[in-house]
Amino acid sequence: MTTEKRYYQGTGRRKTSVARVRLFPGTGEYVVNDKAPEDYFNSRDVVQHAIRHPLELTGTVGSFNVMVKVRGGGTVSQSIAVRHGVARALLDFNQEYRPMLKQAGMLTRDPRAKERKKVGLKRARKRPQYTKR
């Protein structure tokens, strides 16, 4: 006996951004923090493509309404966190999408983050200027 879920969820992360994504069966409507993605991400084409790319790749563009709550980080970081979350939510829906999403690099969490400032340095790696005399 299989029970159909009301929604499929995934969490995406990038730097300090965290996106909680829910996919509801529907018509393809996108909502990011209670706004249209064009309004929330200021109509940047790269960002718009990034958040829709997992659905385009799997051919499920008109099948789901996507609801996203995202916080932390900047615009691009948030968009990549959303992309990661959508990809994970699609896996919650159907595990057969795993090879194509993995091959496109959407399931891998980007581990790069800001390096901490070290003692005696101005920033993480910038040192005070050396004087010989």
C-alpha cells in the first residue's frame, strides 16, 4: 500500500544560504519567500535559469508548484541553494532522476565557504607589509 505524499521536500545549502524547498503537484508556479522569483531575485537571468534548471533537466517543468523559504547569504548563493534544494526534492519524488542530476552536479553541496580571519593578519591571508629596515 503506497500513500501519495502531499509534497516533496529538499534542503539546499551554499555558503551561509539555506533553502527549504517544497514541491507540490500543480501547474509550475514558483514562490520564493512569498514573492515571485523575478521580484525576489531582481530579474537576473543567470539566477532565474539556475533555480529552474533541475526541473528543465528532468522534464517536470509544468508538473510542480515550487514553494521556497530561503535565508542567509547573497542573491547568487541563495539561488544555488534553491537549485540544490529543488534537485533534492525531485529525488524525494523519484529516485530515477539521481543519475542525470548527479551528472549535472546539482546534488553535490558546494563546500567552499569564507575562510576565517587568522591572528596577526589583516584578513584570512593578507599579511602586514614586510619591512627590512
